[in-house]
Amino acid sequence: MENKKIYDPSIKIKPESWHLEGEGVVESTKLLRQLEGVFADVDAFKKLHPDTLVYNVQAHLPVKEGTPGGLFFGTTVIQPGKVGNEYFMTRGHFHATADRAEYYWGVQGEGMLILMDADRNTWAEKMYPGSLHYIPGGVAHRVANTGKTPLIFGASWPSDAGHNYAEIDNNGFSARLLEIDGKPSLI
Ligand code: PAN
Ligand code: ZN
């Protein structure tokens, strides 16, 4: 950076969609077939097209993953849908450096942030445009779209947090968010 020079930011967020545009944005997509074992109803899972889009993540990673002191920023879009009576949701994870916290916030749509501590107590917070969620260190997090439109949320997390997916892949959360009598319930 040059002394006294005024710059345009190298990255921008689209006001409505929170779509990220600019330098260093990475994108990843999760199709249903990449989420085998995540949903409880195996028969319902097999009936859906394996290439169904479940969610995509855009992230701005200005430093190398693992760098202490930096921050990452992301936008996740989860499509509406269910596998049986279980809402489309993210895979979910603890952070690899377990004590690292994160912020999530609702941008568009309706959903539920599902949280589980190290003792496997599970609870949830409603997500909607403007909802803000502090996820303390040591707490696993996953988001379900409980609405009929795409759920968009923002996230920011430390660049040395990393992701521990294995714990959730192997043992899941201790409760699932299911639609019971037309309403989301943790079961
Ligand atoms: C988020 C998540 C994102 C996708 O950026 O990585 O919403 O969820 P999964 O990683 O569980 O598939 C975050 O929590 N970063 O730490
Ligand atoms: Zn996280």
C-alpha cells in the first residue's frame, strides 16, 4: 500500500444477496451425493436426484489457512428442501482449533442454527434477516433451511480455526431438526 493513496476495496458484497465479488474469493458447492450419511432417512435420500444442489459457500480467505490473528469471511446459500422430514442443512463441524469462535448472521430466508457443545448438549437458534449468532469456541455448528426460499447467511471466523468434520461425520449431532406437524423440532 502506498502512503496517502486512496483505494477502492478489492472485494465487495452485493447488498441483497451478499454475493462476494473480487480478489481471492473461493467457491464450493455441496450436492446431495456429497452429503451421504448426513441425513437420517436413507430411503428418502436415495429417491432424490444425487446432483441436487443443497448449498454453496463463497469465502474470502485473505491469509493462508492456519495463520494466527487473521479473519475469514463467507456467504453460504442453502436451498430449500427436505430429505424425508429433515431440512436441507450444512454438514456441520467443530473447529480444528477447538476454542475458536465464529459469528453467523441471517441475510435472507428462514432457518435454524443448530449448536452442540463438547458434552453433546444440542440446542438451536432461529435465523432470519438480521439475526446475529455468536458461536462460542468448542461448539459445533450446522444450519438448516426451514423455509421455502434460499437461506443466505454470513459468517466470519479466525483464520487459524480450521474445520474438524470427522467428529460430526462419525457421531453426528445428538439431535436432528425435523419437521413435525409442519414445525421445526429438535428430536
Ligand atoms: C462456515 C461453514 C459453511 C458451510 O463458513 O463452513 O457455512 O458449512 P460446513 O462447513 O459445515 O459444510 C463456517 O462455519 N466456517 O467456519
Ligand atoms: Zn465454523
